Amino acid sequence: MWAGNAFCWGRYYTQKRLGSCKFQGASRTSEIDTIIKMHKIGKPVMGQFKQLLTRIVQNFIEEFQAKRAEIMRDPSYISFVLQEGNEVARPNAIETLSEVRKALRFD
């Protein structure tokens, strides 16, 4: 039962979550469908599934590694993002705390 759920998760994840990634396509979907069909009729396909899932995860992680490398080339970018986030978050937090104080009648 668990293996069937894993296959369904693999297909869902590649179709819904990673649709824009470079490794997603009709061939991957077809490969996943084939593995699911073989599993449902009792064929031992966990090895194939693990290999496919490993390729999918490796390709997915490559995108994060590339983005990290890009960010690390310009360390000032991190400070910029933190400062920009602070400028947005602080006024929102002040407003939220004000509403909470009013609701709790602390003001």
C-alpha cells in the first residue's frame, strides 16, 4: 500500500509542483504511469521508481544550487533583501500589535 502511495506522490509531485522544471515532460509522466501500472499488477518496480525519483530530486536540487551560487557571488544581496524585508515587516508588525492591544484592551 505504501509503495502505491509513493508512486502516486511521485506522479503528483512531478506534474503539479515541478511542472516548470527542465526535467518535467511527457516522457517523465509516461515513465511514472508505466511504473504505477506495473506496480498495480504486482511487478517489482521499486528499483525503477527509486532511480526515477532520484533523477527528479537531483534535477530539482540543481536549480536551488544554481540560485545559491548566484547569491553567493554577491553577498551584499543578502543584506539588501533583509533590509527590504525589514522595511515591509516592521510596519505590518506594529499595526498587528496595535490591533492585538486594542482587542485585549491593553491601550
